[in-house]
Amino acid sequence: MALRDRGVEIKSPEQILAMRRAGLVVGRTLELLRAAVRPGVSTGELDAIAEDAIRSAGATPSFLGYHGFPGSICTSVNDEVVHGIPGERVLLDGDLVSIDCGAIVDGWHGDAAVTVAVGTVSGDLLALMAVTEESLWRGIAAARISGRVTDISHAVETYVRASGGYGILEDYVGHGIGSRMHMPPNVPNVGRPGRGPRLVPGLALAVEPMVTLGTHETVLLEDDWTVVTTDGSRAAHYEHTFALTPDGVWVLTALDGGEARLAELGVPFGGR
Ligand code: MG
Ligand code: MG
């Protein structure tokens, strides 16, 4: 995994504002989808809701047509970790569905994901979701001006490992984001701190821990998209896009900019 500074895009304050607009479209769309998830709904119906919400906001779905991807969101159910294709599949009581969403406003991208329980799910799944989401916030909170990218990786891994015997995907990682959805640098979810590009104002990253109840090993299904665990264990996936500003951290895909969670974690809020 390349962790060099090469190709790292530094945004102006105006460009970060444009990314905030894209991030809010993503955040609001995910809230709509979270509310729409229930037993009996199909992943294709969720995709239609998402595309309508994104386009109604004057934005463009990032995922639709990306390397040929046929949906506006990824919907990954149960042992599917990421990149599931929305379609006929009907969600059942007790399922977990991870929804990944991206939007473009004026050429700038936002990218975020949530895992949602369908109906009533077991306690171990609720714990998996809580651990994965918290690890995302711990990772974001570890991003400090003049730190390094793998400070984030280390914080994610440390929190997950301390929480139990979970698997953390290593073959799929977070990423730089801005004028493209996927840009340097990679943001791994495991690793030693203090490595990779320096964290500076104007940097924007998508952090996205993918955590399972079993193995960290995955295989690609024959559709060439869907990533599933090799042992069939269930997975969760949470993601936010954040930017560093001279004042601190601004979580561009969180409706409140991350202000509440960052305050709990003692991190300066860099938004407006
Ligand atoms: Mg994503
Ligand atoms: Mg992403």
C-alpha cells in the first residue's frame, strides 16, 4: 500500500466548503435510507431512494457507473462486507445491511457508510455495529495537525482489538478524497502509528473500518464486486469523509459536522 505523499491533494477553504455540500447530501441520504430499512424492503428500493435523494439535491451519485458499478449505493448484507450490488434481494428480520453512499457536488466528492439492523438483530451484531462505528470515530479523533496518516489506522485497530476477537479487513482501506472519490493516500485500518503522509490543513480523508465477527479474510463473488467473508461471518462497515482545517477536524458527511462526537473525544472541531 502506497503511503507516500505523492498525489495527495490539498484543498483550499473554498474547496472544503464544496466538499461539505457533497458531504451533507451523502449524510442526509444515509439518514433517509436508515429510516427506510425494514424487513421486506429490497436493496433495489433503497438504491432508488438514494438516487432520487442525491439527484433532488442537485448532486450526482459517485458510485453509479464507477468502473461500471450499476447502483447509486452499495448494499452489503450479512457476510457481505462491502461493494454489494443493490437489486432484488429482500431484507429479512435479523439481517445487517451496510449502505455505502457517495455524491458529487460541483466536482467535489463525499463518501460515507453506515450499517443498519433490519428489524431485531442479535446482541453480538449490535455489539459489532457499535464497535465498528466507535472505531471510526476513534480513528478520526486521532487525526491531528502535524500527525501522520497511520495514527488513524492505529487508533482504529487499537479500539477494535481492545473490544474483542473481531476481524479487521486489511485488503480494503480508507482513502484520500476530493476532486476524485478515491485518491492517495490509503488509510489502512490497522498498523503502527507515525507513518505515511503528514496530516496538514486542507487534507481530506475517508476513514472506513470494515469489521467482522470472525475472519479478516475475504473473497470476491462472481459478480466481480461483492466482497464476502471467507468464513461466512457477519460484517459491519462505517465511513465518514473528514477534512482537516486550521481549527481542527470537520466531519463533512456528519450532519453536525461531527461536533458532538468530537467534543466527547476531546478533539477540536474544525468546521463552521
Ligand atoms: Mg464509501
Ligand atoms: Mg470510501
